[in-house]
Amino acid sequence: MPLTFNDKIFDDIKKGREKWEKELEKVFAARPERLPRFSTVSDREIGQLYTPADIKAQDFMRDIGFPGEYPFTRGVQPSMYRGRLWTMRMFAGLGSASDTNKRFHLLVNQGQTGLSTAFDMPTLMGYDTDSPKARGECGKCGVAIDTIEDMEDLFEGLPIDKITTSMTINPPASVIWAMYIAMAEKRGIDRKAIGGTIQNDMLKEFIAQKTFMCPPVPSVRIITDTVEFGTKEVPRWNTISISGYHIREAGSTAVQELAFTLGDGIAYTEEAIKRGLDVDDFAPRFSFFFNSHLDFFEEIAKFRAARRMWGKIMKDRFKAKDPRSWWLRFHTQTAGCSLTAQQPYNNVVRTALQALAAVMGGTQSLHTNSLDEVLAIPTEEAATIALRTQQIIAEESGVANMIDPLGGSYFVEALTNRMEEEAFEIIEKIDNMGGMLSAIEKNYPQQEIADAAYRYQKQIDEKEKIVVGVNKYVTEEDIPVEIMEIDEELESLQIKKIHRVKNERDNRRVEACLERVGEACSGDTNVMEALIDAVKAHATLQEVCDVYRKVYGAYRDPGIY
């Protein structure tokens, strides 16, 4: 069912447009100033007007369709938010496990419907708090997790069999997940009952975020172990959150975010199939994580294009038969890189618009950044305002009443089509390089992102792109914002805690468990059961990660210029 009208209507549109443009030229001819260049945040040129002529090749059933039906342009659920609102999953992590537990309880009591965990830098890199490499960083950008005791403190009193948990961690994701599973089992909760997500996406680390532990090939092997184990043992868990968020934060365009993220998803799918897994057994548990940036319509088009592209990739490229394998389910976080230290209360408005774009684009869950996030870990007040932003969109704006409210817009449909075409062109380039691992080794995505970031910053410096309060509408006044500070004593307390655990545990048992982890890594045995046994014996995060580093080696970023 094409969206084309008929040749006469298109002739009429062409004639009408030519007449309108002549009148427009007269208006602009009377204005002496140079006309601005209109483009998106990603520097995509935007036309003056969009008409049916811009989407005349579009077929409604093939390209747009209905919510919950292939190609899922309008959403993966038939009822979308009329059936159930998106999960409000505020990112939280500060100081000790007990400190973060208090923040979790606060957010849940304020109406949050899912947990999302931020870890401190030593934890993200696979080091314990007592490591010399960790000094001064304990609890600063998230929660410190060294042993299963910290994991137990982190989720004390929270119904982890009823609420889903997301954990944003990559190199040591398998170890942190093992601690979560072991913690649940110590509570008497079957591993098949727990639900949530580990980010566990190392390819985007090599591309963008740059938290490393082991080289790319063994990193992907460990990820494949988690996919295999989750498919068989933890069926409600999303074993990867394939993440474009950090790709965008590093400076990519919207199309690059889309292409590199789906390119990573293709690579993980290929590795799981090589392991002998059936695509329909594991693909329904893949999830995605996108950035919602400043350009309202570009972001909505990106989300719609992402669903349609992944549906085609899974159905046509990987021959998946289960419609749930074709779904692209995604979490969204508003753009941290768009927040400004100058006039920080402007960040509330930025976040609200970005959250609205995510909702109108059909996200399954959402984190809204706090106004002070560019300065420090959010205060309780700032985090509550960010949560209230989602709740006002959900309960007061009316946008949740309509599924895909911008579907059929000439502009949005044309932009969706254009983003899909350009993103598939990039994926084809990656395929021709031998796949994403090979492209990363050739520094292709890294260089593309660096170039895009440079162009955008140059546009800001030259005031071609405006950032309110930074290069326009600047004020000299410093606006005071309360900053959360982490008590420096926390580090010494955390070190005492980890030393107590090491003194009280059965060290021979720990050594035996770590040896099993090493044997699994050196051979072809799935590492997850050995990891769960190790953390139950109170092996620390770093002790396990040191086994990874010993077997696989440590990765050093080669850098590009």
C-alpha cells in the first residue's frame, strides 16, 4: 500500500512548491543579512518544507506498518504506553553500597519502576578498592563493589525477584553478574526468577568509552559465555545492552551512533551463532541503549529507524523466525554531553526535551539526567526533579495517549528513511572490512567519531551551533548549585571491609575457585559457573579480573591521531 497519491497530485505539489518558493525568495531578498544554515545537531541539512513528494516511494505496510508488527517502525508492543508506561530507571551509584542502597530506596519510594546501577572507576576497570591503582577514586563516580558482601548491601531490602536491575559495567560485567546471581541464590531466589540487564558491551568500549581490561577477541569470548549461560540458566536476563549511548557521548553523529551500535549487535550475534546457539534462542534477550540528544526530530527518527533496521537485520541477514528476535528493545538516557556547567538550571529544560523525544520515539525504559550531573554525583533533590520530569511527561503531557504520534509526518518519515539509508551504508563499509572487530583494529569507527566531534566543536566555537549560556546568552553571574561530596573516609572504611572479608574467608577454597576460572578461560568451558562459585567463596572482583588479565593479557589503547 504505497503512500503515493497519483501523478496529478505530485504535479500539483511541484507547481505549488515552485510558486511558494518564488514568493519566499521575495521575502528573503528584502532582508540584507545572511541567511543561517539550517541543520541538525549531527549537521544533517534540513529542507524548508516537506511534502508527500519526499516520501512518495514509501510503502505504508512495508515501511511503517502497525505497532507490534514487523518492521516495528512504530514500536515493538501493540499497545505501547497505552498498555504499560516505559520503565523509569534512574541511574544511581554513590559512595558505599549502603549509601547507594539508600538512594535506591528513595527513588523506588518516589515512583521509580526499575533499578540502574552506576559503579565507581576502580570497579569499572576490575580493581579492588585496596589496589594502589584505585586510590582516591572510591565511590566518586558510582558505587564501590569489591565482594559479594557489597552486592548484598547494595540490594538489601529491595525485591529483586519483582523489580529489574540494570548494571552499567563492561570489562568485569561477568564477575558483577556472577555476584548478583550468587546474592539472589543466597536469598533463596532462583536464578531463573531474576530479571535485568548487564551492559557487557566491550566493542563500544574499544570504539568510544575506553574502559579496558582484556583485548577485543577474548573480551568478546567472555561476552559470548554470558550470552550462552543466560540463554540456558537466566532466561529473564538481558545479557548485553548494546550501547550507542557512549558512542554518541564521544562525539558521533546520530547516524554513526545508529550504525556502529547495530554493527556491534551484528558482531555479537555472529559470535553467538559460531558458539552453536540458535539465533531465536538468544536474540530475544538482546537489548539496546541509546542516547537522546538535543535535536528533537532527529532523535525520534533515529529511534524509529533503529527498530526497522534491526528487524530487517535479524529477519533477512540472520534468518530469525521468532518475531521477538526481530524486536529492538531499548533503554534511553538523555545526553550527558549536552549538559553545561554554565547556567546549570538550563539542564532541566534540555533533559525534558530529550526525554520527550525518547518517549515519542518509543523507548522501553528511560533515565533522565539531573541538572547537576555535569558537576558531581546528583543530589537527592536533583535526582528527584529528573524523575519528576519523566512522571510529568507520562501523566500530564498527553503524549503517552497516542502510539507513534509523529508517524506519517512527511518530515519525520523522510528523516527516518534517510537515517536508515545512511546507517546501512556505514554497516556495509564495516562488512567490507571484515566485520566490526576488524574495523575496530583498523580504527575506522574511532576515527569517524573523532572527526565528527571535531566538526561539532568547531561549529560551537564559530557560533554556527548555539549552546545557550555557553556561546550565546552568556551571563557573568555564577549560579550556586548544591554539590554532593563523597566523604574521603569512605575509602579507608571500604579497605577495612575488604581486608576483613579476606581474613575471614577460606583462602584455600578461594584459590581453588580462581584456578577453575583460569582453566575455563584457557579452555573452551563456559566461565560463568566457575565465576559464581568463586564469588560465593568471597573471591574479590580484582582477584577474578586478575585471572582474566593473566590468561588473556591486558589491553592498551593504541591511540589515533
